[in-house]
Amino acid sequence: MASVLDKLVASDKSLTKVTAALVGAAALVSAAAAFTCGIYYGTTRKPRAKPRSKASNLDPEASYKMVLCVRMDLKMSKGKIAAQCCHACLGVWKKLWRRRDPVLRVWEECGQPKVTLQVPNEEAMLELYQRAKETGVPTYIVVDAGRTQVAPNSRTVMAVGPWNEKDVNSVTGKLKLL
């Protein structure tokens, strides 16, 4: 490149013309690169998820809560249950937060109530999951990695809600407290 530049300067004796040509070429290449990046990043970006529920559909006078359903057939220790409940709570919270669901704000204003209940086995948990989906209540099931007390890929705890108390109770109302 330097030899080409030297030849141009020697033959033309006009450094300003050469500089202007190089600046123009650089600007053209930069514009093409910016345009290409804009097309690429503009089309591959995922659209923001829409909220599951509209703020106008939420009843500010109603109570909102979350229920954590713990499988009793796994015989987990108290510490393991506590950790799995934390995973479930955060899992459903992240799911709703990504959607910018207004139910999180209403639940927060209610004091973020959480109730821990017993589920006898995995079949019962999956039945509750199906009922919650049919009702429109958000859920999250923790699948354990199996490094400590339970087998790998065990479903340990299911979060139901946060959602209005009436709908959550219609799903989990017959379960016993932990």
C-alpha cells in the first residue's frame, strides 16, 4: 500500500487529491459495513415478549400469591427442600419478568405471599401442572441435576403463581401444608 501511495504522490504531486480519495473510499467502506451490520442485527434480534396478562385485567383489590408444591415421595432433607423451593420461586419469577408481566408488581404490592404444600408424587404434580395451564396460572417445575440427594432429572418442586388467590386455590386448594 505504501508503494502505491508513493507512486501516486510522485506522479500527481497532489497529496490532497490522494488523501481525499482515500478518505472517500474509507467512508464508503465504513458505510457499507454499518449498513450490513444494521441489516444483520436488525433482523436477528428477537422481539420482546408480550406480557401474558394486561394490567387492566388484574384486580388490584384481589389477593395474589404463589404456592410451592413439594414432592414428598423423594424424601428430601429440609435444606434440600428449601433450596428447591428457592429455585422454583426464582424460576417462575424470571419467566414472568422476561414477559414484563404486570402480575409481578401486584404480587409485590401484596407482600409476595408464598405457601408451601405437599404433593404425594410426580403424577400428582403433573396433574396440578396440567390444571394450572388450563386455568392460565403461570407455573415452573424444578428439575434437579441429581448431584446430592435425588436422582438426576427428578422433578422436585413446582411453583404455581404468582396469580390471583382464587385461581391458585382452584389448582392447589386440596393439598396439605408442608
